[in-house]
Amino acid sequence: MSTEQSRIFQNQHELTWEVIDNGIERQVFGYNKELMMVKVKFEKGALGAMHSHPHVQTSYVASGSFELTIGNEKKILKEGDGYFVPPHVMHGCVCIEAGMLIDAFSPLREDFLNS
């Protein structure tokens, strides 16, 4: 994938799903150097391991339910909810009910394009 910019339009059926861990897959959608959108699909019980990164992240729970830990806070979020992660803050999740997150990052996650 180019790290400059995505195509203007993205068709979900034309984009590949990348397995990133047990029960977790992602699909990279639109991006340029300033912004990136990613769909992340979780099976029930899948663990998004605690991690941090220098990017700002905001996410929308498109379906399912998740126990999110952000910094020292823990909360269960369901379809229609969202969350914000400042740069360098530890965060992770456990998927309680199979679902999907829509993540936005600024700047783009170049590591997602080079994996």
C-alpha cells in the first residue's frame, strides 16, 4: 500500500482483511499523512492487548460490546458508543460480544501499511 494517500473511494469488498491477532482482523480504509480510518473486527473473547502509540485515536463501536481500559479507567461500551485515546496513553480491550470498531488515527499509522 502507498503511504502517501489511499484511493478516494474505498469499497469494503475490494479491501483485504489482515489478521492481526487471535480473533482480530483489520481493514484499512481512507488515509493520508494526517488521518487514517480502520475497521477492526473482533470475535467474542478476543483480546486487544494493552499498548500505546504516539497517535491520537478515536473509535466508534459499530457493533458488539467491549470492555475498554484507557489509562486507569475501565468501562463497558456497546454499539453506538465511542472513546478517545490521547497520545502515549496505555489502552486495550476485551471483546464481550463479537463486534466491530471503527478507529480513526492522527497522524496515519504507517505501521499498518507496512505490515
